[in-house]
Amino acid sequence: MRRFGLAIALIAAVVTLSAPTRAAEEVDLQLILMVDASGSVDQDEYALQRLGYAKAFRDPQVMNAVHGGFLGKIAVAYIEWTGPQLQVPIVDWIVLSDEASIDGFARQLETIPRQLYSGGTAVGNAIQFGANWTEKSGFTSTRRVIDVSGDGSATSGIPAARARDEAVAKGFAINGLPILTDEPFLDQYYANNVIGGPGSFMIPAKDFQSFAEAIFKKLILEIAERRDD
């Protein structure tokens, strides 16, 4: 009886090992949006960020950019972050390929409540989290982009430049959307410590009121792939 049980266990092990692994879904782009939700972002500013992303994604030009890719679909994740250990997926990886999928993504941004309010500003950890989360996405693509937006330079966590260099070495591009309301020269910090990799760029927003316009410009460049370098 004991031998019979052992034989069953060995057969189960062989079946498990030989079971086919689900192939990763191929998309044109994996885009992870790392959005600052630290204490310096008040509730009105936070709403402008969320609604700005929702509005930008719904623009028909974004759909045209998605359809302009070889496969006509991209994978997107929206993560909010503050301190070194505080990163929350608001919308986990989702495929955007048509009006319905984009509208569904935007609706989630409009309805899911805020979960982070404090914890410092760990820009480097946000970059590191974005790279790690993308590597577990279940998708494959020729381009992988980490997009970091925020209104302040790092106050805690690993150095942003180190996290950037590590991500670039893995083939990521890191783009930036610094909001200059509290730190007028934050764009310089992003240029020196945040953006990097193939085709990387930065679009500053002078304040939260102009955030939506900056998001829109950035998304078009990211999805359509910047070719002016």
C-alpha cells in the first residue's frame, strides 16, 4: 500500500513538472504609472492627478496611438507610492486595446479610493518597485516603460539615480512628469536622477492644474514611441 501511494505521488509530480506553462501575452508596450500620493499631495491635488489620467486615456488620440502599434494593444498598471515600503497597485496590469477597455481603466481610476496619505517621498523605491512589478506582469513586449510623476525630490529610501541605473540596465526606459508647484527646479532633479534608458524623456507640469495636459502629451509620446531623438 505504501509503495502504491509513493507511485501515485511520483506520477503526480511528473504530471506537474510536464504541465505546459501559460505563455506570456505579447503587447506593444508595458507601461507602469508610478504616481506620487505622499502627504505633500492634498486631496484636491490628488483628485486632479487621478482625473487627469482618466481624461487623458479617454482622448481619441490615445486610442489612435494604441492602434498604431504592431499588435494594437498595450498593458498598463497604475501604482501609487509614498515611502520606501509604501506602494499600492490601484489598477493592476490591464490590456488596453479598444474603447471599452480604456473606459473601464479610466472608471477604476475615478472610483477606487485613495489608500496612501503619508510616508515620505521615496522616488528610488518607486522606480525599483515599478521594475519588479513589471517583471511579474505576465506580459511580454519590446518596450517596457516606468513613468514616475510627483511633486518632490526624494526624502527617504534608496537613491533614485541608483534605482534608475539598475532599471535601465534591465532594459527599462524611465520617463518623468515632475510637478513644479512646491519645488520649482524639480525638473532638474528628475533630469539628473530619474529619467533614463532608450527614448526616455520628461514633461514638467508647472502645477497640478496643468497636470492633465502634461499627462496627455506624455502618454502620446510613450504609447506611439518617441522618435525625435
